[in-house]
Amino acid sequence: MNIDLSKILNKDQRKSIMNALLTPFSWGYGVGVWLRNTAFNIGLLPQEEFDVPVVSVGNITVGGTGKTPHVEYIIESFYRRYNVAVLSRGYKRKTKGFILASDNMSPRDIGDEPYQIYRKYGNLITFAVCENRRKGIRELLRINPDINLILLDDGFQHRYVKPKVNIVLVDFNRPPYEDKLMPLGTLREPSERLLRCDMVVVTKCPTDLTAMDIRMMKKNLDLFPSQQLYFSNIRYADPVPVFPVQSPQLSSLQWLREDDSILCLTGIATPKPLVRYLRQYCRSLKVMHFDDHHFFTRRDFSDIFKVFNSLEGKRKFIITTEKDAVRIMNNPYYPPTMRSCIYYIPMRVGFLEMEGSSFIEDLERNIEGLEN
């Protein structure tokens, strides 16, 4: 007999029961993390340094802090001055081992986020994926000995490589000091592990961030004086067709009319910011959300277009994220007859101006080993 607890217990009671059930697993996970980090700290597990400076961009939570746009921001700032290589694990790819990205590859070969980066900067940088970061770096340097800066995507937990600079991203809306270890919360590591990094970036800050917000975040993060703290936010650009079309119907969200409808289609960790952004421009908005890094199936598209066709409105559009777009444009199941209706919203990073600090200038000083 199935018992519907929602009819017996209120939300707080259900949450208390779930916390009680998950707490032992969270403690066990924490012990495992502590043992692993201790093994690195005392030298039982080896760390390798490289002659070429390595910059790690990572986080201590599960997904959704904005690593990809921040890696892109660093690439754009440095590719003219350095011979940049990017190494990623290639999460959710269908391949294994070291793979040097090339134009004939798809998200299934190297992962959706790496493919997004390579699609933009492939002719400006060297890009590869490999689960073994040490092997990946050695192979990159063998293939291109002129590389003089390596960006390690999502590398904070991969301690076999000792980076020159450790950057950790923290979501403003999910600060680590209010979170708990998995599976009770979203922390991969205890929040105190932030003290091991060189630079902390608080991401996804609101546009109306106040001086009080900054002071409270600084106080609660409680970093060492030598650690550098920055604040960034997400800035959305105009819609771009997922598939090339001669005359896009939607060049700006400001062109939407009252009788237009949007289906917001996402397969990312935190879709709420995009949904909030779209609601500013469209009253008739329907949301379909899939798991992060989801590869859409034929059945998915059948369900998606049932919902899409049911929307009311003189004009109807599907709007998705850039990460989802790279999976959709390479997907054989997307109906060719529906290519003209789907757009993605590019996402860019902007850093809030802080007195006496510039993220890129400070990062370059750290790379070069100069005093701030």
C-alpha cells in the first residue's frame, strides 16, 4: 500500500524527515572527502606541478555556478597575449581518454560545454578533453610545445595537478556557508575548503547589488587577507537562431508582441535566471526543463512540440540556452521543418567594479608571480 505523505505531513515536516534520512550519508561523504584531502596534504597522494602556468576554474558545489562563461571570459582576455590551451574532463561525453578537439566533432565526442567553448574559440586556442588531468596536460604540451597558459576547467577537486592559480566560483544565490554537504545539500566539499584557493568569484550577483550585500558576503565567507574576492553577474544578449536562417523573426526580445508566446526549453542546472529574464519580455511563457547536460531524444522532441503546438499566440518561439543549443543543432531528431522557430540566448559575464581591484589584471599578476 502506497502512502502519500504530502496528505499527512506539511512541507516543514517532510523536509525534517528527509534531512534526518540524508544526514548520515552526508556525514559519510564528508569523511570520505576529508580522508582524500588529508592524503594529498600529507603526500600519500601525489600532486604534479608543471613548468607552464595552470589556472584552475572550479567550484565546491554541484553545477550551476557559471564556469563556462567565466572560462570564456578568461580566454577572451588572454588569447592575444598567451598561447592558451583549455583542458576539460568533457562531462557526459560518449568517448574516453584524451581527445584533441577538431571541427568534425560533436558534443557527444567532447561534451556540450567544451563543444560550446571550442565552437567559439577553436581557431584561437588549443582545446582537449581528458579524465586524467596530468596525462591531458602532458599530451597538450607534447602536441603544442608553444602553449604558455593552461586553463583547467572544473579542476578544483582534481588535486593530482597543482595549479599556479586556483579560482573558485560561488553562486550568490547559494552561498556555501548556507549549504550542506551532498546529498543533504549541494556542497562537494566543506565550505572551509575555500581557504585553499587564490581567487573567489561570487557569480550571478543581482544588478542592484548593494555595498551592504558585499560586506555581508565578505564577512560570511571569512577569507584570508591574501585571498582575492570578486563579484560578477550574468548579462544576456539578443536571441540568436540555433539553425542558420536568412531572415530571423526575433532579433531582439524587445520586438515581442503581447500576443506572442515562448516555450523556454532548458537542460541546465539552474534555469530560473533565464526564466526570470524572459518573463520581463513575454507574458505567455511556458517552461520545459530537463536534467543538466540532457541529450534530447526523439521522444523528447515529440513531447516538446506537442507543448509548443498547444501554445496560443500569433507567433510562437522556442528559446533555449547556448549550452542546450549546441546539443540541439547536432541532434538528428530535431525536426528540420521547425528550425526557424528556435533561438538561444547568449550569456556573457560582467565583473562589478570594485575599488582597487580588476579580476583580469590581478589574475595576470598571479600567473606571472608578481606582487599585488
